[in-house]
Amino acid sequence: MQFVNEYRQKLVSADVAAKAVKSGDWVDYGQFVCQTQVVDEALAKRKDELQDVKIRATTRTTPLAVVQADPHQEVFTYNNFHYSGYDRKLQDQGSAFFIPIFYHEKPGYYKNFLDVDVAILAVTPMDDFGYFNFSTSVATSRAIVEKAKIVILEVNPNLPRVMGGNNETVHISEIDYIVEANWAVPEIPNALPSKEDEQIASLIIPEIRNGSCIQLGIGGMPNAVGSLIAKSDLKDLGVHTEMFVDAFVDMYEAGNLNGSQKQLDKGKIVYTFAMGTNKTYEFLHNNPAAAAYSVDYVNDPMIIRQQDNMVGINNCMEIDLYGQVSSESVGTRQISGTGGQGDFTIGSYESKGGQSYIAMTSSYVDRAGQRHSRIKNFLSQGSIVTIPRSLVSNIVTEYGIVNLKGKSTWERAEGIISLAHPDFRDDLIKQAEQMNIWRRSNKR
Ligand SMILES: CC(=O)SCCNC(=O)CCNC(=O)[C@H](O)C(C)(C)COP(=O)(O)OP(=O)(O)OC[C@H]1O[C@@H](n2cnc3c(N)ncnc32)[C@H](O)[C@@H]1OP(=O)(O)O
Ligand SMILES: CCCC(=O)O
């Protein structure tokens, strides 16, 4: 009863809540599918009253009213930590800026450096004890709440209530305003795997041992590996992953997962955020098989490495002949973000028996039907190095797997070129020769 009264006192309309934002403020919209929609619309209506409002969000999956109302960023400047397809199109039209991060450090950025004047987070309805649940976006939510001067919750009964872990809730005593909403949780299906994705998955699966602990990164390819694991005989697998995706539900239902061999969180599927279809959202709702923790735990390489036989599987855009990996941009076009790729590349490699895979199709066919190699002498001009060559271990394409750890420049060039689409290999060899990283006795 005590909390019900407090709930009534804090319950306001979206228009009233949006009035909390002042000119000059930093406003945090939260992450993934748990971002404000109704307060965003109310804030957009205030465009002519405000100046210099800076918005932060992560991986926006539905249109942003503040950007639609102000595409030239005269009032609202939109910043994002990890682009979705929607976000990169906003950047293409000059309506978004990117914020680079090393993901496990992100709660610390809030604690130590970032100002949050107003946080607006989408959460589940309050429970009997006065707690709201951060649902599928636990990752950085508590850090945002703890830093914000004003906290607005957009309460939505359609969001799944996830089990923790830790840092998965916010108490009514910590917040200022409640706004009720009822939008459908955005479903984010993965593209169907290509023939090459399946070839890559079939190269990785035999390397995975029973009892391994799996991380799957964002994108079509890691999901293809997960779907193939669900069709394999692998058993006693565990999960310690940043992102929970549909493929984990397939693996759970197929009986591949029980977490019995994990060193930490035995028996639990551990993750920090989830994005997928309703299959994922229904699976996570009130399910004690899974535990969500904030990202400073899940993605900390010192935690990841404590799970024996970690297998981290992540996707990239390009690799150069030195072994530098770009996973988040092509040239100056920011495609996504570093996310946890660095965290899991380090943590998986350092785990006892661990393996880190960076996978990609060897080539990419553009909209005009032209094929381009993802393996290049140099990364495209302007491309961001997501994983420096010193940290990269296994690279996979549909042509095989090469481990770069400890390899000299000529061994790297030879190994990486062996993974290229055959149409590009001769040119790559000539380029490697010009770069003085091709051994004359190498096979052509
Ligand atoms: C969220 C997390 O952090 S999970 C933990 C691991 N984190 C990471 O791995 C982060 C970095 N990795 C990623 O973000 C993803 O795995 C990616 C971007 C490499 C692949 O994701 P996918 O969704 O499968 O990428 P997809 O193939 O759809 O391509 C994404 C975009 O890049 C474009 N693209 C892809 N390859 C190229 C290329 N070689 N040249 C130009 N554009 C390209 C595509 O056209 C598409 O753009 P569009 O939607 O505007 O048309
Ligand atoms: C995947 C990275 C997400 C974030 O910055 O919160």
C-alpha cells in the first residue's frame, strides 16, 4: 500500500514529465528496446521552447520523435553508443553522432565523467516491494539512474521482467516521475544465414568441446553459429554472453545448455542485454534459468576469463593483412560499435582452454552486385580499428580458420590471404609483396 500511494503521487502524463528537461541538459534515453517512446514524443513537441538539449541512447530500434522534429539538430543533438540500422541512417543524413566505448567500462564513464540531467528509461510495472525491472536492458541502466539528477520511468506492461543477477532493478524511492505506456516491444529478427554463414558455422562447431561456455556477438553470423549448435550433439554447454539472442533459446530447447561446467554462475545463462524476437522476450520473462547482470560484471575480461573453455564468436566487417580488425565501420561510415567485442576477444582468449573467433564472409556484394573482398591490404580509408592486431587470435571465413597469435607479419599475410575469396588472392599477394610482408618462398 505504501508503494501504491507513492506510485500515484509520481504518476504524471508524458507532457508533464517532459517538462523536467531544461535547455542545456544531457538527457539519457536508455538502451536497446527499453527506450522511451511516449516521453520522447512529448519532448519533441517542446522543440521551440528549448535550446541545446543533448540526447544519449544506445541502439535505437524505433523512430525518434526528437530527431524527426529536428533533423538538423538545431535544438536536440543525438548521440549514440552503438548504432542500429536506424541510427546509421540518421548519421548518413547528418542527424546522429557516435560515442566510442570499451563496453565493460561504460558504467564507470557514468560514475566518473558523464553528466545526466534527466534519465528516461522504459521498465516493467512495479512489483509488491516497490521495484521496477530494467527488463532486457540491464547493462548500464543502474549506472544511468545513479548518476541522473531526475529519473523518469516509462512503465510498460509488455516488457519482460528478467531475473538477476544484479543491478536489474530500480526502486520507486529512487525515481521522480512515472509515465505509463503500452507500446509493443520491438522485435529484432536476424537475417536468415547465407550459405557462407553456414559454412563458417560448420567450421567453428567442431572446435567447440562439450562443457564449453558460449558467447555470441551481434549480427547474422554469430546467430547462425548458435542455430547450428542447436542442431548439433554438443552438450553441457554454458552461456556467459553480453547479448542474449534467439539462438540461445534454440540451444536451450534443444538440450545443449545446462551450465553445469561453469566456474561462475553455475547453471545460469548469464547476459547483460537481450534483443531478438518474442521468442527471446517470452523465454526471459520471470525465467530463473537466466540471470541478467550489469555490463561491468558480464563483460569484464577478468570475469570472462574465469569461465573455462570460453568460446567467443563475433563478427567483423574487414581485416587487413597485418591482422587489424574493423568490426564497426566501413571507411568513415560508422556501422555499429565496438560493443563487447574487445571484452570478449580478450576474456575468451585468456580463459583456460578458451577460444576467440572473429568471423566474416570473405567477400561482400554491394547493392550494385559488385563483389568486394573483406580482406584488404589496408583497411578502407577512415575505417576504425576495433581489435588491434596484437589481440586478434582466430579469424574465420568460409575458407578456413587461421590463428594469428604469435605469428610474424609474413605468416599473418599468408594465413589471412588463404582465407580470402579466390578472386582476390593474387592481388592481395602482390600487395603483400609491396608491403614487404610476403616471403619469397611462399606459395602463390
Ligand atoms: C552488441 C554487442 O556488442 S554484442 C558483442 C560483440 N560486439 C560486436 O561484435 C560489435 C561489432 N560487430 C557488429 O556490430 C556486427 O557483428 C557487424 C556490424 C559486424 C555485423 O552485423 P550484421 O547486422 O550482421 O551486419 P550486416 O551484414 O547487416 O551489415 C550492416 C551494415 O553494414 C553494411 N556493410 C556490410 N559490409 C560492408 C562492406 N564491406 N562495405 C560497405 N558496407 C558494408 C551493410 O550494407 C549494412 O548497412 P545498411 O543496413 O545501412 O545497408
Ligand atoms: C553494445 C554496446 C551498447 C552500449 O553502449 O550500451
